[in-house]
Amino acid sequence: MAVKRGFSKLLAYLADHWHFIWADGTHKISDSGYDRSGPHSWIVVESDRLRLRFVNDRELIRLELQGISESVSKRWFPLDSIQLLLGEETSGERMSGYEADFVERRLAEIESVLSAESVLETDRRVTALRRTARRRSRNLSH
């Protein structure tokens, strides 16, 4: 039952906020699944340049992104990492329409930073940004 609710929640979220990815016919659902041991389900939507993995984990939806390339990194990047990389405010843990608006506005840039030519540099920059954010967080808590 929890899995069914998880898929329903993901599908409702996609229908409510991500209508633009279906508009031009370049994106399709390419994978979906669930974890039998817990309330964890996902839907992968992809185009010829980008994969978007929507995950419902214990009623918390998150988005991960991956460029499509056969020869380069297969790393999934959390949306908030890409938001930081592109100089945007992150949306926090709860997904809302803000994430869809961000992706729609900056889709070309997202595809560019996750392209085969850029993804290794993106990985390096995201790691550095995360490290800096962790240090700041630790300094604020002391």
C-alpha cells in the first residue's frame, strides 16, 4: 500500500508541476520502481541529453539529475547541488513547484553542465561547493 501511495504521489507531483517536460515530446518515462523493503519509489524521465530521477523516500520527494553519456561519469547529482552550481537558492528538502520552474528556466544550462564535455568539471565544482557548505555549517554550529 505504501508503494502505491508513493507512486501516486510522484505521478501527481509530475502532473502538477512538470507539464513542460512533456510538451515538446522529447522526454519520456524510461524507468520506475520501488524498494520492497521500504517506502521508496522512483520514476526516471529522460531526453536524449538528460535524465531526471524523481524519488519518493518516506513521503519526501527529491530530484536527481544525470547527463546522458556512455563514456563519462554515471553520477546522479542532487538538484540542490546543481542549483548551487548555477548560483540559485536551493529549495530545501520539500519539493514544490519551485524546482520545476528552476529546471524549466535553466534547462539548457543544466544540460550543458551535465554534458560529456563538462560533467567531470561539474563533479569537481559540486564537490568543492559541498565541502565549503559543510565547513560553513560546522562553523555556525560552534
